[in-house]
Amino acid sequence: MIARVRAGEPEAYAELVRAHAGIALRAATALGAGADAEDVVQQAFVKAYCALGRFRDGMAFKPWLLAIVANEARNTVRAAARQRSLAGREAAFVEAEPLIPESADPALATLHTERRAALLAALEKLSEEHRLVVTHRYLLEMDEPETAQALGWPRGTVKSRLNRALRKLARLLPDFRPGEPRKGGEGRE
């Protein structure tokens, strides 16, 4: 696909944008861009397009793109005059992707929402490097190599920082374990 874009085929880049827009929006939102998430994603796609000449063949596009999204989100958050509240981030994150189907049991939906809010509040208490590694691995569901590529860290650094971050989260949220099945066996949180 990258070769097609480099060869001047505009539809090829449109396909890349369509394939990765959802995860890019989730990443921007999870990394604190809030209401500016769509602008962050748009700017990241423009920068990615301009930097395609530096994209190394054989590398995965998604982690490379998400590294650009993370940088844009970080720049946007730092440039903002006011701090976004946790409630604003949660509302923006919920808008980015429907997390609870309408058919869900209201009690389970409430429990899920409360657990997610508790997790986001705990994430706010972590250092930036720990928050980034947890966000990429669990909220964006990236594997270790993708996380390492997106963050520009060696894989061992991802493992050690993730381990430390999860231990800190375990102290902050003693009843929560990443990846534990939801009630009703609905997969990972």
C-alpha cells in the first residue's frame, strides 16, 4: 500500500486513512486530546503523508502512525491553556467508540462505566511514560512490538515500564486486573 502511495496513487492513501482512522481517533482521545482529537488525527495523517519518504519498508504502518498521533496529541495537550478534566476525557473517549451496546444489562453497563472511570482516574496518577505504555498496550490493544515501535522504545523498556505501571495500578485499583473477563464472558476490558 505504501508503495502505491509513493507511486502517486491517491486512493491508496485514502485506503490507509480509512483503515486506521478509528484507532488513530481512539489513540488521540485516550492520550488526552479530548475535543481536539479529530484535529489531532487529521494533522497526524497530513504529517504521516508528508513523511512517507522516511517510512522504512518492512515496518508496520499502524505503530508508526500512532507514534505521530501520540506526538500530535502531546503537543495539543501541552499547548492548551487549560487542563482537561477527567470527566471531559471520559466523555470524549466514550463518544469516540460505543463501548456498551444498547442491549446490555443496565447494571453491567453501570459497573463497566464505573470501572472504566476508576481506571482512567488511576491512569491520571501514573507518570507519563507509564500512562503511555498502559494506554498503548491495553486501551489501544497493541502488542509489545507495536507498542515499542509507536513509542520509540526498545522492547525491553516497554516490558519493564509496563510491569512497573501495572504494579502501580494494582496498588491504586486492588480489585481490577487488566484483561480479566467481563461478567458474562465478554472478553477483555
